[in-house]
Amino acid sequence: MSGAAHTGSTKPFAPFEWMLALRYLRARRREGFISVIAGFSFLGIMLGVATLIVVMSVMNGFRQELLSKIVGVNGHIFVQPIDKPLTDYAELSERLGRMPGVALVVPMVEGQALASSPYNNSGALVRGVRETDIARIPFIANNVRQGTLDGFDVKGGVAIGRRMAEYLSLRVGDSLTVVSPRGAATPFGTAPRIKSYPIVAVFEIGMSEFDGSFVYMPLAEAQAYFNRDGDVSVIELFLDDADKVDEARQRIEEGAERPLMLVDWRQRNRTFFSALEVERNVMFLILSLIVLVAALNIISGLIMLVKDKSEDIAILRTMGATRGAVMRVFLITGASIGVVGTIAGFGLGVALAANVEAIRAFLSRLTNSNLFPAELYFLSRLPAKIDVGEVTTVVVMAIALSLVATLYPSWRAAKLDPVEALRYG
């Protein structure tokens, strides 16, 4: 008989084990409370996974948008003089532009000033550039909302950001007054320099800090305004690949033929992007606790289910079910909650992340409030970038926690003594 029983034993994860596990998931009226716990565990894992995917996607979108705009407008390497002014900027720019990996070289005069109109005043970062250069900076040239950059050098006007134009209540054709504290020297000291320029173009980069502070004017006009006698304050280099700055720096130092101080975009923005990375990692750890709490709910629900089904387990054992079979039944029960909850959370999270800006706009209209003020978050829209590797990590982590959570209750069910269970119920 024992040999027959052994040869007729079922394989692991046999159909009857799946049937029992799925029946335990559909709790009857007497086990309604257990079903509620399982439901909350499912919802917890689903919402935890979805929240993790959405938050990580938004953080990735923030980093990508800020990096592309900061680097795309400000350049990748900044060349400044050491021994003498950059009066040879034209020859030096041409020499640097021929180097491999360099896409664009922009000699620039840069200075702080006050932008003023009859209606308001605003701090401004004035940049003097050549027309050929500003036409090749995509975040400026491709985002002109009013006017045109054609004839920028000869018109003698300025291009300003959309937020500045709105704040100062100006548009193309109006005059912008630029005030600098460093003007002409007089017997009574340095007098401020005040000059009005017609607005020839209004651009929108999509980053509030840039759209509210940048003023572009012709290079020759900026040299005259800031008392730069035929030189520039900095030469900005745009590379084909922003991540290859180390190689480019070495080539520039070797081929510049004069002492220069080089600063790249990583050095200028190290603190900012390091803070973003720390915030992103902390958010991942905090939101992972949601999935962990849901996994703990699975443990409590299965322990109560094992207690409630002790008589059923005893009967199964007396009918020939092995400890392994009983353990697998409860493993399948708990794992089903975790796996299905993770899959549902994955679908919900990806759907929300892919439409996060549309959802934000809808909620803003519904509540009649600005849920994403550009003044606080730098960007004019809520970005999101779904990273396949991170989504995979979240899904694998949630499933692993769910499976680990089922081990102790399943082991407890397998260790149950059928004689004791039948005697004491």
C-alpha cells in the first residue's frame, strides 16, 4: 500500500493545490474578515507599486528636463581667460570650433542688470552674442514665440524670455530699459548706465528661471554697454556628447595655445543634481515601505487563514497530503495576492506616468488652482520619463517581498499536527 501511495503521489504545484489555493482566496461569509485583509493587501501592493513607478518616472523626467535645458542653454564647457582678456576671441573660437566633438562655440559678454518697463522691474542676466551663434542655440532659436531673430545684429534690439515679457507687460516692438550700476566714470564716481532697446523677439525655453531672467543682445552692443573693449567675458562650448567633457577638456587645453580656465557643466551644477539624486533615492526608500507594509498584511492574513483552516489542513494530511503540498497551497494563496497586485500596480503606474501632465492639467482645471507653479519647480510642465530598468526593479522587488511574506505562514501550516488540529479544532 505504501509503495502504491508513493508511486501515485502528485507532483509539486499539482492542479488540486491550485484549486485549493484559489478557493481559499474566495472566502465565504464565515471568513469574510480574512477576505478583507487579503483585499487590503492587494490594494496596498498595487498602490505601492504604482506610486513608486509614478514618482520615480517624474523624478527621472525632472532630471532629464532640467539637465537638457540647463546644459542646452548654458553650454557644456566654459572657457575663461587667465593671463589676459579674450581679445582674440574670434580666432580662438574658430580654432576651438575645428576640434573633434565640438558642435558650437559661442563667445559671449555676460553681465547682471536691471530690466525695467513703465509697469515693473526685474533682475536680468544680459548676454551679448552674435546672430550666427544665437540662431544655432536650439532652445532659443526653435522656441521664438513672438518676433524673429533674423537681422539680430543689425536691428540693435534684444530678445527676452516669455515670463519676463509677461511680468514687465511688454511685447515685440516695445522698449526695454536696461540699467547697469557700472556705467561711465565721472568726477562724482561711477554713474549707472541706462539705455532702452527695442524688443525684437520673445522666446520660451520652458524653464521659469531662464524665461524670467535672460536678455540676449547683439555682441557688439553688449561690449559697448558693459565697457568691454573688444573682448568677451566667456566662451561657451557645446559638445556633440555632453558626457564626453573630460576628453574635450584635454583637447582644448592642448590646442588652445594660451592659458585658459575651463569649467564644465558638471562642476557648475554639481550641488543641484546631487541634491536631486539624493531626493530621488530617499523617495524610493520611503515609498518602498508602502509595499513592505502591504507584504506584512499578507503575513497577517495568511496566519489568520491558517488558523481558520486548521481542520481542513488536518483532514488533508490524514488523506495523504504531504507537508510540502500544504505549504505550497498557502504559498500560492499569498503569492497570488502579491503577483496580481504587482501586475495591477504596474499597469496603473505606467498609465499614470505616461499621462501625468494631462492628469495635472485636468486636476488644475477641476480645482481651479495651479498644482505645478513654475516659480517653485523651474519647469512649466510636469515631466515624466519611464525607465525600463527602474520599473523592472520595482516589480521584482514587490514580487520578491510578496513571496518572502508567504514563507512563514506556509511553513506554519505545513508544521501543523493533524491530531492536535482535529482534537482542539
